[in-house]
Amino acid sequence: MREEQYWLSARDVLWMATRGGAQVLGRNDVGELSVGMQADIAMFALDSLEYAGGMSDPLASLVFTVRTNPVDYLIVNGKAQVRNGKLDFDEKKHIKKHNRVSAEMLQKGTQNSGINFIGE
């Protein structure tokens, strides 16, 4: 077992996912919830079975618990994408777009590297 000095706390994980991630990307417009900053926000209801008994530290419950239900609310680039656990956008349209972008990325990667990522 790893010594306690190397354990990550829930606050360490939150920092890595927010400010630390922004720092690694060299971005100063993301990484915290503040006026003038960009943010995508995921919100979870903590009154579900997976969080039972964890309200003494809700952040640790969110970070270290496996969630079996979808996000309750999701805001991306200022627009609600999920409300009350239900998608608030045209899922098939987005799947089609993401598949197209993925195919373009694989094609460009193959062209630029000579490695066949497509497998054809």
C-alpha cells in the first residue's frame, strides 16, 4: 500500500481537474468559476443511493464514488445540454457530427504520420 503522504484528497483531484488542467493547457480563461471565465458545469443531485452516507464530505463523495446515473444538469459553453438527467439537444445530430469530425481527424493523422489509424 502507498504511504499516506502520496494519497490524493478530493480537493487535490478537484484542483487537478480545474486549475491544474487550465495550467497544463496554458489557459488563463478557464479553471475556476469566476466572472469573465469560461466554464462547463456538471451538476449532480446528491440524494441518490451512491452518495448515501457521504454527506459529511460531499466533494469526496462526488470524486470517489462511481455514479450509476447520468449527470443531472450539464451546461456547456453557457448552454444547458442536460436538464433533470435528460438530453436537451438533438443527440442524433451530434453523433453524426462527432463521427464526421473523428473520421476527419483519423484521416489527417494518417496523412501526416503515415500510420494507418483507420485500419482499412
